[in-house]
Amino acid sequence: MAVPYPYVGAANPTIQSYKITEDNGNLAVVHVATSESQALGAFTRPYFDGTALGASSCKAESWLKGLEKNGDGSLKLTIAQGGTESFALFDAFKLTNHTGTCRDQSGSTYPYTATNL
């Protein structure tokens, strides 16, 4: 899967893409750019496969405001939401196939399964 990714720097990042499937059937995709096991950036987008039921709770059209590596190697992805507000979309996104929860702006959480594409 070719994914255009804006990046300025000397690193040659690898893009890892994960299909996000929520329990309600909604879909999203998370792309993470890494170089030498260091996360350089990430973004989310809708994922359409002809069966998606609607907009996923585990995606945002806003820009990434923060990317932190947790002690266990998972990533905390914080996104901007209007003005100066932001929230953690994923508290512990792993760069492997996994299950977890994402969070929306109101703080509600949604279980998901991430599958490496």
C-alpha cells in the first residue's frame, strides 16, 4: 500500500498502516511513520471497503498535536480539536496487531481491533 507522507528530515521513514475495526463495524486506518524504532509522525483517515457502516469513532480529521512513546513502547496519539483544545485519541497504540480502546472528544471510549496492513 503506497501512502504519501509529508516528512522533512534526513531519516528514511517506514510507514506502518493499521486497519481499525470497531465493535460496531465502523472502520478507520492509522498510519505511523517510524525510523529505527523511533516514531516520527502519525495520522488517521477513514477506511472504506464497501462495508463500513459510518464514520469511525477511532479517527479524526484534525491534525496530530502530540506523539509520545510510552514506557512499554506503545504510542500516545493526541490530536487537536478546534482552537487550543486537544485530546488523546489513543493512549496506548501498539505497532503490532492488537486490541484496545480509542477515545473521542467527549471522553467516551470505544473498543477496537488494529490489524497491520
